[in-house]
Amino acid sequence: MLEKVAALLKEQLDLDNVEIKAESSFKEDLEVDSLDLFELVMALEDEFGVEIPSEDLEQLTTVGAVVEYLKNKGVEE
Amino acid sequence: MKSRITELLEIKYPVIQGGMAWVAEHHLAAAVSEAGGLGIIGAASAPAEVVREEIRKARELTEKPIGVNIMLMNPNAPEVVKVVIEEGVKVVTTGAGNPARYMKDFKAAGIKVIPVVASVAMAKLMERAGADAVVAEGMESGGHIGSETTMCLVPQVVNAVNIPVIAAGGIGDGRGVAAAFLLGAEAVQMGTRFIVAKESIVHPNYKEKVIKAKDIDSEITGTSTGHPVRQIRNQMTREYLRLEKEGAGLEELEYLTLGSLRKAVIEGDTVNGTLMAGQIAGLVSKEQSCLEIIEELMQEAEAVMKRGYEAWAK
């Protein structure tokens, strides 16, 4: 699922030449600001068919955290 | 001019005063509410107990509803939320962040929640989280800003959500109000014009700078820190922008602006103070009472719309 999330991130945020790892922090490594995060949430919802309530956004600090979050929501590998 | 916002907030006119740090205190908020708009106390980084005092003092001046703007980035935001609920405030606008985690408490207290949004996606998610309306704020605004313009942001947010949209950023007279309504907004939020209101406690030196400002006199500092701020250019902004150009760190930049807004608002230091104001300062030309400002805005807006209809749409 990491690959899928990474691919989505690359497309959504135009991160063409950036290596995306599980431990990549949105803020520090990927320079994703809070507004980008809202965009990303919408894209994740579309891609994985889940609803991500806005109060959960604070948990989504790294790419790995997103993967973990989706797994907990029942998204299959 | 009635709209879903005037109904929702039980106000006479669809005009909301921006929650400007230091500027939006009880005198101004009460005067705007008393004039038929919605006055807002800007909690900014004030201690929660100071916010409580401000709410109470505003209530001594008006029985009409007043709101509080909570800056979510501020570490004491949870305490401010508590105070707002305890004091029975009916409307909250939120800035600099995502209010979703407080939504349940606000709703339980019967508070109308109006987040300030800077993008379409944020507006959509706020609607889903239970927001009653959103303020779509363009980068023409003063103080902390996003990067989209009011002209582009407002119609896109209007398309994206079903809750009413309040336009902010670059609105300074009745033409701006009319334009915002034609873009689909149902109210406006204004800051800069209220800085120079008679009831505003802003130092006369600061007011004079706003009144004398020309169209090109505002500057954006702090882009390198990720928190851009629009203000009127002065010695402070020149120094700040020079440091930013040289690649100065956050600490050095923060030291320069430490207490600088207070310096401008309270002490009237127009050299080293931060003179936050929107781009529309160039259009703001005189000090008037809040009642004069709001009534003039509404008369102008209606006249402009009638003229427009006669000239272009009949």
C-alpha cells in the first residue's frame, strides 16, 4: 500500500524527483503544508473509498502514518 | 440585504468584522454589532482570561450578538475554546488551522462555527465536519494570508459547498460588497476599513498610515517561514525583507517582529511596528463610526447593483 500512497502523493503534489519513504514527514521532508494536506485527504478518500474526518488530520504526519491509518480503516493491501 | 448569513447570525446587515489581533477588542466589536453587523473579538495570542474579560466588556456595551475569532495555531487555543463556551458566545470564527477537533464541543454549546478557509478542499472538509458557513479569504487581506485571490477563491468555494460563504480580502466599499455578492458570497468580512473606525482603539499614527496608504503600499513578509503576513511597508518590512533575502533563520526573523504589532496598535510606532492592513488600504480614506461605515457600505452596494442592472442586464 505504501507504493500506492506514494504514487498518489507524487501525482497530487507534483513531487516528481522526491524519494517517498514510510518515515517521510509531510512537513519536514516533503514540504506539504496544511492546505496540501486537505487536498491529499480528498484524494485518499477518492482512491481508497474511505472517509477521513477532519479531526484525524493531526495524526497524519508521515507517509507511514497514512498507510497505518488506512489499514486501521480496513483498507486492504 | 438579507441572506442566509443574516438569518444564521441574527444580524441586520451581512457585514462581519475581521478578528484582527490587538485591533479587534471589545470597543470595536461592540460598535460593529451595535451598528447591525457582527463584531468579533480577536483572541489571537491573548491569554484565555483576557479573552473572557473582553467578551464581558463587549456585553456591557451591546446586547447584540458578538463573535470570537480563535487562532488555532496558538498554544492556548484549547483554553480559549473553553472560555468561549463558558461565556455563552454564539458565533466563532477560526483562523490558522483546522477546528475539527473542537467541533463537537462547539455544536453541543449551540455555537455557530465559521472557519476561515484558503482553499476549496479545506472548505469542503470543513462543511463535512459541521461548519455552519465559511469565510473564503483571499490574499488581498491584511495580516496572515493564504495565496489565492478573493476574485478566484470565492466563486470556486461557492461552487464546492452548500453552506453559505462569506467573502473576505480586498473589500473596502459598497462596490466590493456588491462584487462579493455577485460572486456568490452571502456576506462580507472586512478588517482594514474597521481599523480606522472611530470606535477602534488603534493608535492615531497607525490609522493615519492606513488612510494615507496608496494602492501599492502593502508588502508581504514571512513567505520564507511559511506564514506570510501582509502589512503596510515601513522600516520594519524593509529590514525584514532584507533579512529574508539574506536567508535569515526563523529565530532572527521572529526576534524582529516580537511585540511589533502591539508597538504599532498601542504605541503608534509606525517605524518599527507591524502595520497589518489589507491591499484595500489604498481605498480607505477616512475615519468614520462603525454605523456610518456599515450604512454607507449597504447603500453603496445596493446603488451599484441597481446601476449595474440598468446598464448591463435589463
